[in-house]
Amino acid sequence: MTCEASLLEHLAADEESVRGQLESLREQVAVLEDRLRDLATARRVVAPMLAGHSRPE
């Protein structure tokens, strides 16, 4: 095996590793975006209820 071939194999392996990491990060971002939407929805539902309880009677 030549030095050039070894270098190309190393670069290809690194590229594949980075692609895998990127895919994992994209999946994590999707999960976090879903969670963020859920939290925003919960806040929109709960905030008016709490505001209603804080009014003087």
C-alpha cells in the first residue's frame, strides 16, 4: 500500500465518521426542537390559568 492510498483511506474514514456524527447531531436537534415546541405549548396553556389565579377576588 502506498502512502497516498493510506492517506486517502484515512481521509475517507474520517469523512465517514464526521458524516455519522453530523447525522447524530441532526437527530438530536430534531428531538430538542420537538421538546421546545412541547414546552412552548405547555407555557401557552398554563400561563393563562396562572394569570387567572393571581387576580384579586
